[in-house]
Amino acid sequence: MADSSYVQSLFGGVAEDVKKAAVAAFRYVLDNLKLGPFNEGRRALNFQWYWFSGTTASVAGTEFSIAHGMGRIPMVVLPVLPLDQVGSQIVPLRVSRAADVNRMYFTSSSTSAAFAVLVE
């Protein structure tokens, strides 16, 4: 977790009531950052990350893509394992070409395997 005492030190000469409120707000935010439950195509609870799922191709090494609808080119994919979904698995993903404003492109050695990711 980030150190809230550092944030507190930044408010050195500010009025005490303002400082107290600002530090409490920062402490609350830092203590409550969450991804939240898997929710296809929706934003994570407190982050600019979005939930997506996919299924690898039926033939290993064959390119497949996921439409993301983010309106921008995504930067990072983070595999996740939703614990409320029996059979959830993390599969090996390889970027087969750069993502664009519409889709992310992958290959995998796993075949017909469902998976979940967070995308930034």
C-alpha cells in the first residue's frame, strides 16, 4: 500500500482542517482500491482497467482476437482467475500483432480454452 504519511507531509502549510480532510480522503482511497467482481466489458471498480473474456482458437498457435470497444488502443493485458467461476484458468497468451482501437490479437498453445483478462 502507498504511504499516506507522505501525502500528509505534502500539506505542510495548509490550514489544519483542510489538511485533515485531504489526508482522510487520501487514506480512504488508498485503503479501498479494488478491482471488484468480473463484469464483462465493464470497468474495474476503482481502476481504469476493463474486464474481458475470450476463448483461445481450436488450433494451437492460430490467431484469435477480442473486441474491446475502449475507444483507444489498450496498453496492457493482465490474466486473471475469477474465483467464483468453477473451471476458471489462466492460459498462456502471446500477442500476435499490436492491438488497435477495436481489437486485441493473440495466439495460445492452449486450445478452445476460456479465459478472463483485465485490460488497461
